[in-house]
Amino acid sequence: MLAALVAACRYEPSLDPCRVSCASGGCPAGMSCRGDGFCHEGAADEPFTACPMDVDASDLDAPSLDGSEPPPMIFIPAGPFVMGSDDSEGDADELPERIVTLSAYSIDQHEVTNAQWRACVSAGVCSPPSSINSRTRVGYYASPEFDDYPVVYVSWTQARVYCVWAGKRLPTEAEWEKAARGGCELVEPATCGAEDERTFPWGEAPATCDRANFDPAPECVGDTDRVGARSPLGDSPYGVQDLAGNVWEWVQDWHDLYPPGDVTDPTGPFTATERVQRGGGWSIDASALRVANRSKVEVTNQVWIRGLRCARSP
Ligand SMILES: [Ca+2]
Ligand SMILES: [Ca+2]
Ligand SMILES: [Ca+2]
């Protein structure tokens, strides 16, 4: 029984079609798409054991990006950070402001690019975006000119499959926010305090087009931009790029109100109806770029302003 459950959660090329199409309901006979985004045995309303966040990808060949260097990741040390907002500044779903402690992890320095995504498609694992265009660029996804631009038009399930293929996983919502805001160790004192409540990845300075690709009316670019184009001005305290703006980013968690109190390595509610996206994007105003901002989206949604980045433990 355990072996069967583990097998169902392992990355198996033969199971890949069910993973890729899970969000649209397509699973092999006898399996159905469940709340963790994977196909499991049985009907959709039967009990199941959710796949672990760290899917065993040891059977996979290491991703090959046509000889280029693997995408850089930033190590985030274990420790506490201030998560959420108090009721004077945030939306209702950002409350309460609290101290969350995370284990060490690593996160992609930049958003997943078109070239990276194409390597996963070439490996026979990922499915292509639902459109090969961006808002203003025909053939965006396939054009070498946009190799280093963020992939868009990918669903939550597609995003999860990509990260598994890369030997990683989607970041939890807390990991995303800590990467954007910085841990309490960064500014003295080492404990958590008001000095650690940054509004944007770069701090308290207003959002501008040299820090983020967003919409201060008029829009900075009016479409996606090259990943890292605003580094280091727009970087987070850890040097992670474009967390604010360019494209919204899928994270692991379902969307719901936060549980009260301090928490350790939170993974969000077990199930809900929509997943969280973070960071705002190229046609979104500055308030959505705040590190604490949350937005919810159907897992099947594919749109020209959302992509992803991946994380890994540690
Ligand atoms: Ca501090
Ligand atoms: Ca972003
Ligand atoms: Ca919001």
C-alpha cells in the first residue's frame, strides 16, 4: 500500500500525461485529479493521500539547457521573518501580521524563462503554454529573441510539473514572501521588529519603472521584460529578482485566510478552490507589488501575465 502511494507520487514518465493534464481533468483510467494537483487512484470524491511537496524526481535525467549553465538559485537561511500585514495597510487576506519561521531553502533567482520551459517540453515532460504569443509579440514563446523572458500562459499544474522536472518544487507562499521581504536577521537587531517590515522587495521607496515592470499608468513596458532587467535596483534583500512585477508567480498554497498565531514552515490550507499568485505584474498597479499582497486564481488559468519560479529544500 505504502509502495503504491509512493509510486503514485514519484515522477514517472509513464504517468506524465496525467500530471500535465490533471488540471483539465485528464487522468489515466481508474485515477482522478485531486486537490494536490496530481492524479490519484479512485474517484474525485474518494479519500486520498496528498503527494508530498518534495516529489522524488531521482528517476529524472538532469535537465539540460542546451549546454548553458543551470539557472541560478539563491540560498535563504533558516529563521524567522515578518509575514502578512496589519490592518492599516493590507487587504483582509493578508492579516494578521505575524512572525513565521522557515527552514532553509533555495529559490530561483529569476522567473522561469521561455528557454527553460522549452527544454522541459523538449524532454517530453512539460506541455507548451496555451498561447505562443505575449500581449504584443507574435511567437514570443518560441523566438530566440525572448529566450530570457518569463514564460507565460501556464497553469498551476503545468508550473508544478515544470518544477518537478527541474528537480525542484513550487515555493510555498511563505517561502515566496520571505524571499521577497527578507528575514529578521538582515537588519539589527537580529530579532523581528518594525525594521523588518519592508513593503517592497527593495524597501520602502515607491515603486518605479527602474525597480519593477508594472503599471504606474502608463505601463512601464506594456508586456513582459527580460528577467533580471531591473537588477540590482529591484532585487530583494537576498538578491532575488523581479519578485515585484514583470509576471505574477504561482506558489504552492491554496488560498484562504491565514491561521492565527506564529507558525513554522506553513504550507497553507489542505484544500480550497483557488491557488495563490504573488508579486503583481506588468499591467498591475503598485499596491499589488507589495511583498505581503496575495491574489487567488483557478488552477487551470493560463494568462499572459503569470509565470513561476521554483524552490528547493534546502
Ligand atoms: Ca531585525
Ligand atoms: Ca514576478
Ligand atoms: Ca490582494
